[in-house]
Amino acid sequence: MHELSISQSIAKTVLEKASEQEAKNILSVEIEIGELTFLNPEQVEFWLEEILKKTPAKDAKIQIRKIHSQLKCRDCQWQGKINTKDDPLYHTYFFTSHCPQCGSSSLKIRKGKECLVRKIRISR
């Protein structure tokens, strides 16, 4: 369950950045999660809400945007997204995908593996 550890890291970043800006309250947090991280956005939101209780972010609105994958085949130059399945076999570190056009496994991932805190709104 890596959603908990990722949520802990996100919370730490949010609280540190808000403290640097001398925030009294954190109003909202915008996060982007790539679909190839295989993080469950609902679980990340749940853990963030739990972790941020009793902090200046206790009432913060958490917004999570899913980033779809963008890949390019190094062999045939196909570009597009991979259709991930909601299947436990796809949620492993051994996940490999193949080009839907030529079958090559030589894919370059352009988007979909990110997990970013995009914006933090505060009040002073």
C-alpha cells in the first residue's frame, strides 16, 4: 500500500511549503497523479485527510487530477496512451506494455508517471 507513504510525503511537502510562506491556514491543495504510478487517487485523498488532521491544512480542499499516459514507440514512432486495466496484475513493478501498432516493448514514457503537488492555496 504505497498510497500511505506517498500521502505522507505529499503532506510533508505541503506543510513545509506553507510554513515557509508563514501560512496560518492551508485552503486547498492541487495534486497531479499519473495513471502509470498505479496510485489510487481516492486512497491518496483519504490518507491525506487523515494525515492533515490537527494541522493548518485540516480543512483544506484536496483536488487530485489524473494525468493520462503519453507514450511513444521507439521502433515505429507510434504515439498515444496505453489503456491500463483495473486488474491487480497491472499494479506491479513488473508492468510492461507493448506498442499497439507494432508490438514492440521499446516505449518511451512521456507522461503518466508523475506525482506532483501543483498548487497550494494559503491564508496568512
